[in-house]
Amino acid sequence: MSYSKTPLKKCLVAAAISACFSSYAVANEQQIARQNNAAPATVEQPEEVEKIIVTGSRLRRTNFDTPSPIVSVGKDELNDTGLGSLSEILVDQIPAISESFSNTNSQSSVQNTGLSTINLRDLGTDRTLTLIDGRRVVSNSYSGNYISLGTIPSGMVQRVEVISGGASAVYGSDAIAGVVNIITQTDKVGSEIKVRGGTTPEGGGDEFTLDAEHGFTFADGQGYGFFSATWDRQFGINWEDRDRASIEASYDYLASKMCNAMNTIDGDQCMRDITQADWRERSDGTYGGVFEEGLDAADGGYYYTADGLQSGWNEERDGINYEMFDKIKVPNDRFATAFKLDYDLNDSVRGYAQVQYSKTGSRNVKSPEDEYEGADALILDPLTGAAGEISPGYIELDNPFLPDEIRDNAKGRVNWDRRFAEVGPVTTDNSRETIRSWAGLKGTAFNDEWDWDVSIGYGTFEQKQKRLNELNTVRVRQALASERLADGTVQCKDADARAEGCVPLNIFGIGSITPEMADWIRATPVITTDITQLNVQGYMTGDLFEMPAGPVATAFGFEYRRDTQDVITNKEQRYGGVTFNVVPTFSGDMDIYEAFAEASIPLLKDATLAKSLDLETSLRIANYSPEGIDTMASYRAGFSWVPASGYMVRANYSRAQRAPNITELMSPPRGDFDSFSDICDGVTATSTELGHDACRQEAGIAQAIANEGVFEDENSGYSPNTGNELLKEETADTYTLGLTVQPDFAPNLGMSFDYYDIQISDSIEQIGNEDILQECYASAAVPFGENNSFCGDITRDSDGQITQILQRVFNLSETRTRGYDIAINYRYDLPEYGSLRLKLDWNHVTEYSITYEGNDGTVVNRYDGELDSGIFTDKARASLTWSYEDLRVRWTTKYKSDIVDSHDRVEDMRELFAENAASCAAGDDSCVENPEQPKYLYYPSYITHDISLSYNLALQGEQDVRLFAGVNNIFDDQGPFIPYTGDNVEHGVGNFDSEYGGGVGRFVYLGAQYTF
């Protein structure tokens, strides 16, 4: 059946399509013709170097012709970085992209160790939608929609396209910050093997990657297949591989002396009076144990060395440097493979399918567990779910293993601290397995004037997370409570524990814990996560009717998606009573029905001051199964105006939305740790600091003041995350305005400037722990007590110490980020010597803020320009590439602007200096003349340089070899010294920070690629 080409008939066709496919449109990403495989009727395609199919539209255009800001990273740029991780490459290439989880910033993470994820505009991974060939794929974490880029084989990637700004109208929920679209190979024929190795000259950081791929045609060119596999191993960097890591740094700014100080054997001392050799940051968690710490009769306490029991304990002299157990970079091993198949069923219908499989493993070996008598562990009643706490407890004087010297001097019972080396190092073992698949049909209809595509996809993800060599606190308590019988036998006092096999525990001395004792107290919490995604989608695209300026291109379609998630934990993980987080078993599912439409309308063409003026619009309607989520409508309108050849003004407005994910909605409290300072620290009977009046109303704090005169904060940092079934969708309004220039007089020059403003209302966020404490104890509007909702999320023990702050997610008032991007691309041809290409990308952040309604009104927190948030005001990347015949040399320079440690700390220092100035003006004795400026508060700008070389060597026939090598961070700039702990808010593992490379430093690589 054929249709007339009249506009009326085309409208009827569009109406029928809309009814059938529920008005959904998807960009036609994969219509680049394959080499040597074009059907006879296929229209000759423009050269790929000039025109490409870009993310978000079916239209062919160059990067500088898009109404939405788009960045494209091609195969050469991906290869020249010398990096093995796609996420690291994108962070390296595009200033607007930041790392979320990587091997240099997830050392303290448990669940996310081994992930490699990114985010745009620092708005978070959940607001950056990662696609493969324009498709959603199953997540790699129950924390959110996290797509680990390490699950995609390197050879499968043809290019990566990034849309910055709201793209929910095209792709749906999660595309608030933008979209990262990984486009796979479509036309490569032949085989290729690539091997890459790298290392850091300082030691550690070894990497090895092996890639293999093969593309082929069959059935006389009707079919095309492509196979790719990647094995990548990163061996990590240990503490001993970096000299800086061995520096013990616990920083403090002494307000009484207005000087920068470091902890020493004799406590905090001004840095001007000591040397680096005096710095100390030790732990009393020694291998042999510390007992009766602070006891005068033992001159500070008892402790064990290899020579036996000692007295005269001094933690900063005799303790253990626990930082030595940290990994500077966590090792990781991954295998990924994929196969895609296209087959032309006839001249107008093509079938396609793709299957991806990946398996990744990450093993982070840490310190043996450090435990002491009062370390509370959360424990849940298996029947009622009631929460309680249990600690290992003090050692009673009748303990049969207690040395007489300690027993004779002890005051009733013995306090202790010990690192349980005999149990083994605490190890986070993460194993992840991902399968993604999809298949579909696409073709043409209505006299080949419309394209259509219908497909189904299914993905599964499984993560097994084991936490090896934790301690079962219940069993430690049982085993410490032991007794000696008349016949000399030592047994556990608890009869029920004995029936279960309790082994009395001897913690006195190095190696005193036998294998049998270790087996009794060892715990292995396990979390198994299963995530699935089913996706069915269909769309049609074509020119709806003709306007004077050209045809109106449209697309209509639908999508159905079902997400399921099961988090299954073993008994130790589920009910607690161990030295690890409590994570209950929970599950959830979500059904999403969506309709989508898109149109590109040419308004003017070849008019005065309007060589072209086009309007692009898109609309997406989504219905989510959870009752609290409203029907979501995302839409976009964008103009592109070309007043003269080579000049274009582009402007976009988009309404983007993100629905809360399953974990955000349905998760019960899941254990986590996050460092914070108690607002009640230092409270006395007469102190007048903000919140101290309320602090004194806490019974435990009042008792501490009565006993010691002051309350000192010793919180554990336990801060479990929990879902919120009352969450609704967050909504973002994004405005972009840009100018691109490709002047006729300089055909090899391209420049663009794009301003963006993203405002997210009802943003799904957590309120920081210190903000919760402030709202509870220092609110002028809502007094401390049960009527203050923030106080209900804080739990203290009988000593007044915080045992947990519950971290809920809320729809906060607003998250906003503003800034601009600048891009310059220029190629200069050298007579007889090839060509030079200059490329510059710059991102400037004008504002990044989060606003919420506190008890006393609106609270605005700024995060741009502070290291604690990782948001630099300026980031830039410039490269100069020389290409001459088969040789390519690239020099790259990367820049990050100066930054402060934390805005709150800056404000605290200003107040302290103002108070000191007032004291000096009043002639008070507390005045400090010439106070020192605080260290580790202001960090300078950071610049690194890379060089890469690539040479193609032609062999016989169709064979060739590409040799490549390079050095990243040529001058080995490892960034500023970031103390491991102390008053600085941003702490550095090994005294490095991941924003400055995480201690990797200079990296040298070499590789070869054989094509045949």
C-alpha cells in the first residue's frame, strides 16, 4: 500500500503511527553505512569525517552544528591516552566530566570498590544517563543507576558522544545533567589484536591490557558481525610504593597559639617548633594489645612488643601506623566481551542483535580489625527487628589469661585495645557479572520515506560482596568471658556459647590468638545483589511534511521498562553483631511506561540574516508504578540560528526529571560510616558556644561533664543510609545559550561557547551530618527535643557519644549549577610535513549550590571551588597533535584551578582571626600577635603534561602494526600534600588526593596493535 506525498496524507500517516507507538521518539543512532556492505538502494552517505550521526537526533551533522552542546571523542583520542579504563579516558578528555568511583577514590568504599563510573557537571552518577548505542542498560549497583564503563570491551567502542544539559525529553529519567552515549563499531572488517602495558617509575601501578576483535561480512554482504574481547588487569599501588604515604600527618590549627600544628609524641605542637620527623599519627590497635591505657600505676598503660609485656605506654611513640594498610590504588581485574550481528532480511528490513558479557573482580586488602572493650556493634532481633547494641566488654580480673602484673594494678576490670592480626586482614572482595542483550528489527516504510525500529532488551547483573575477616562481636564477648576450672581447663562461662563451640580467647601478646580462637570469632558478612532490566521499545522517524524552509523531520515511539532489584544478605550482615555495617535484605521492582515525540522544524532558510533558523522540540511522557511518583512530562525546545555561513547561535530550554530509584524509595537503614564532628565536642558546665545549652540536656553529656569537667567527642562516624517512601521525582530546568564559529576564511577553525544553567527543584539529596546536628542543637526556631525532627535521627549512648546519625534522602529545595564551556579546534597544514591540530576544552563553574529548608529558614550551601566537594572553578585540557604520514605525536596539558579545602573551614578561620583581632584590640591576654595563616586550606592550581606517540608500520597485504607509547604526567606532579587526618576537611589517602591523580604520578606505557 502506498501513500500520497500530500501534507494531509502525511499527517494521517503520522496520526496512525502515533496511536500505534504511543508517541515516542528515539534518535536514530546507528544508520552509518558499513563499509563494503551497502545495499544497492542505499543513498550514498557523506564522508564520516565531515558528518556523523550525533546523540539525541537522527540528523547528520558535525559537532559544531548541533542545537544542543555535544562533545565527541573519537577512536584516535581514546587510543592516545594510554589508559585502560574508559571512565579514566573520558575524565581525562572532557573537563565537564568527573570521576564518581574509581580505583583511586574508592579505598574506603565497600560496595563500590572496583566500579568505574562518571558524572557530568558534578551532579552525580544518578543524574548522568549512560547509554550504549542509544539504549538504556542494566545498572551495576543497587546504589543507583550506575553503569560501570569497565563492563564494555575497549575494541567495541567506536566513539563516545556526550550531551551536556537536560536530555530527559529524548532519553527519559536520569538525564538531568546529560547523556554519555557509547557508540559501538558498525563497519570495521578484519582482525585486530592489541596489547598495552604500563607502570609508574616510582613503583607499583602496573597495568596490562589485551584486546582482540574481529569484524566480518557474510551472505554476500547481507550480514555483518563484530566480536570484541578485553582483559585488563590493574595491579594497584601499595602504601610502601610511595614515600609520601609514610609521612604520619595529623594536622591541627591550635587556636590558643594561632599556629599550624602536627601531632607528636608529646601531643599537638606548632610546626614551626618541630621537624617532619617529629610528626606522629599512631593507633593503640597494636598486634599484641594495649591494656589499662592511662593507668598511672603502669605509667600510661601496658602493652606488648616482641619482647613481651611492657609498661609506660605512649600511643604516638609505641603505637602502630595504621595508614600502612591503605591502598593508594585498589587493584582490579576485568574481562569483557561482546558480539553484535546485523543481517539484511530484504532491501528494507534489517535484523540486529548484540550480547555483552563482563566479569570484574576487585580485592581490597586492608588492616586487620582493631577492636576495644567499648566498641558498640549494632544488633537486630531476628524476630522483632528491635535494634540494640553489643560491645566486646571489659576483661574481668578472673580471666585466666590475664597476666598477674596487670591484674594486681587494675582498678576492678581491664580496658583494652587490640588489632586482631591472627584473624587476618579485613578484605573487601567484590565480584560482578553483567550480561546485556538486545535484538530487534529496523527498516523503512511508506515508500522508504520513514524509518522504523522495534527491539527488546534484557540485562542481568549480579554482585557478590564478601567482607572477609571481620569480627563477630557477640562471640568475642563470649570468648573473653572465660574461666579456669579446678582441673586447669579453660572454658567460656556461657553454657549456651559452649554448646555452640565457644573457644576462650587470649588477647594478651603477639600471636596469642590460636587458629581455633580465630575461627570462633571470625565473621564473613556477605551481600548478594541481583538486578534485572527488561526493555521493549519502538519508534518511527520521517519527514512529516514540507515547509518553505525544508521538511519537518519527526519521530514517534514508545518504551516499556521493568527494573527489579534483590539485595540478599547473610545472617551476620542482616542482623549485625559484627564489626561491620548492618544491611537488611530488601527487594523492589518498578514498571515504567513512556511515550515520546520529537520534531525538527525549519523556520527560515537563505533569508536575510538567517541562512537557517531551526526549531527542535521533543516531549516524553512517563508513568511510573510507585504511587508517590506523578506522571512525568519532560520536554525540550531548542533553536539554532545561522545568521551567516560559519556562525551559529544555539539556545535550549529543557524540563528534565528524575524519578527516585528502588533503593532511594524502598531501602531500610543500611550501615555506612561518614566522618563528622559532634557540635557538642568541648561542652562544659559554662561553655557558651552555639548549641551547648542544648547539648547539656543530653543525660550522657551531662554525666561526662560531672565526671570529667568536659565532654569530648569520640563518635564512630556510623551513619546508615535509608530510603524514603515519600520521595517524589526531582525536576530540572536547564537553559543553555551558545555560539559556534566556523568562519569561511579559516575553514580549519572551529570555536564554540556555551553557557548552562541547571536548576533542580525537589532534588533528591541527603542533609549532611553536621547540618543535622546544627538543626537539632542550634536551631532558634525549633528547640532541641522530640518536636525537632532532626533530633530523632541522632542516637547517643549512655556516655553521650553519638552511635549513629540516620541519613535519609529528602526532596530538598534546590540544587543549582551554572557555568560555561569553551571549545576551540584548529588544524594547520604544514607543506610537506603533515599537519598540526590544536584542541582546547575549558569548563568554568560559576555556581554550585544546594538549598534546603531548615528549622530557621532557607539554608544555602556553596560547593564550587572547594576540594571537599571536588568541584573546581576551572578545568581545562589543551592538546597539540602533529600528524605526518604514519606518525602521530600528541602533547596534552591539563589544568585545574586553585581551590579551598572547605568553605565552612574558611569561614571558621575568618571568625577565629576576627576574635583574635578583637582580643588584641581590647588588650586581652589571649591575644596572639602575628597569627599564622592556616595550612592545607588554600591549594594552588594544578597543571600536568602528557605526551603520546603512535606509528603505523605497513606490512604485506592487508596487515599493519601500530606501535604506541607515551608518558602521562611527565613531570610527576602528584598534587599538594593533603594530610591523612586532622582539621583539614578533605583527607588524603597516603597524603594524596584523587582529584590530583591519587598518588599515581608519572605513568609510562607502551603497546602494539596488529591488524590483519
